[in-house]
Amino acid sequence: MTDAAKTRSVIGRSEPKLNRKLQVSPLSEPAVRQPIRGGWRRLYGGFHDLGVSVEWHDFELSNSSEWSRSFHPDSLELCLNLAGEGGIGCASRSIEFAPLTSGFYVCNGNELRAWRRLGVRHRFLTVGFSARFLRDHLSHCDGALHPLVEGFLLRDACPAALGEIHRLTTEQERWIAQLPYPPTVQAARRIWYLSKVLQLMADYFFTRPGEDELFCDRQKRLARERVDRVVAILRQRLAEPPGLEELGREVGCSPFHLSRTFSREMGATIPQYLRELRIERAAELLRSGKYNVTEAALEVGYSSLSHFSQAFCQTMGCCPALYPLKAPAGPAAVEKSPRLVAGK
């Protein structure tokens, strides 16, 4: 299956096809975000004033929307996707944003096309960077930058381009969920937000390809790739997940090493993370209103309703029969289950 076909299957049948030639007129951010009823908030900066803008999105779409019209023109944008699914297409290539993934892309004119899936809750953070802001902070890093970032800095008018998709680390999930509720006094928030922006730049905008990659960096990359593969397999096979030995064969390492690597990277064992994925999916089904508790439990692989109710209550803070009417809200709920920010 091609990248474009995969993206169409992720973002739903109601969205336009990625390979269709669209004539889209630019709209201002307020016009594009009217349908999401207050689900957008700028947390820090201003793209035209400071050259960087950190923006929080939390909404559910009921109508199809060409999301790319909200992108800042001539910018490099980083998206950190906590919940919901979407896709971005450019020429013959596309990338998919599943829950708990991230990636960046260069925005130029109407060359990018982007959509968000209808009928689900979307929670994500975007950071828009101007070339001026990145030059001020990265001009001394020549030769160590990701090729897409380096091209954006060197050209006055860089064409639209797509980077790679990465899984959010447990640490990133935790502090991204804090961003709408900064754990600092008002006077220090500007410095706190700037530190997070710089941390994101350090995490995403550098690369050591090929022979220049250090041994320790290669080991870390391989560990992340194996964990990413395990997470993808578990998401695809929630109802009938493979055992540890089969997972080890799939990712190319021993079950013992995989178990240790997964726990270190994710802060949870594979069975614990599988339970969270199941409950996350069950919560999404219950929010849709199309499944009752028994149907949601069976859909995610629970044959015992009592075991499902116990796991759901421990993870979400309320029993499934009351969800989402009595679901916890606010930063306290995020802290209670930091890995489940995508399924709140």
C-alpha cells in the first residue's frame, strides 16, 4: 500500500484524497478555527513578533476541514500529537500522525494538504518556527542539523517538505501534558516556555547519519525503533496481542532484552502498556456513544467484564458505566496517568 493510501485510510473516507489537485485560498487562523469552538489557544510567543509560536489544540471536528490553512506561511512547524489521527500530504509523499507521535514539516504557500479525522477528539501541540528564529539559535550548528532544517535555514524561500514521524517518549508525553498548566509562577513562565522550545529543537532538529553516528546514539536509536515497532504491533492487535517471544522475533532481539528495553524506554512493562492501550481504545469507543460497556470490553480483548471494569477504573479514575460523565478533568487527571494523555 502506498503512503498516500495509508494516509487516506487513517484520516477517514470523508476527507479529500491527498493526490487531488486542490485550489485552496489562505484563511486567517481565527477563520479556520471557528468550527472548533475555543479548542485552540496560544501558550507562548507570536510567530510574527518573536518568530516562534507554541499553540495548544483540543477539539472534536464535526465537519471536514482543510487544516493546512492554519499553518504559518514560510515556517517550519513541529506537531506533537497526543490524541486523534490526521495526515499531511506534499506532492507524492505523505505522513500520518497517530496518537502519541510527532513530526515536523516545512510550510510554504498552499503546497501542503492536511486533514484531521472526523468524530474523534484531537489533542495536540504545534510549534511554528520562522527561519529568523532558527538562524538565531542554530546558525553555529552547521553540519549537524537535519537536512530539512538545514535547507530551511539556507534558503529564503524553501519549498514545502515533510520530515519523519517519531513516537513521543514517556518524558515528552509528561511535560507536553503540562504545557497548558505551567508548573511555575507567572513571572517565570516566559523563560519556562522558551526552555521547552529549545529542548524540542535539541530533540528534533539534529541528526548524525551513517558513519558519523556515535555508538551510544545508534544503540539509543535502535532501542527506540524496537519499542516503536512493539507499540505499533500492540495497537494493531489489541484484541489478540502476540506474546513476548513473538514480539522479540518481530523486532529482532531476545525477549529478555526487549522486555528490559521496553520498560526503560516507556516506564512500563509490555503488559502494563498493553492494558493502557486497551483502556485508551475502550474509552474512545465509549465516548463515541456507539458501544456499550460490554461491547467496548470485547472489542479491546477483555472476556471478563469485571476485569475490564477494574482495569478501566484504575486507569481512568472512574468505572466504565459512568464514563465519560464522571471522568476526571484537568491537570490532576493527566498526572494520574501520564502515558494515557491521548486517551483522556
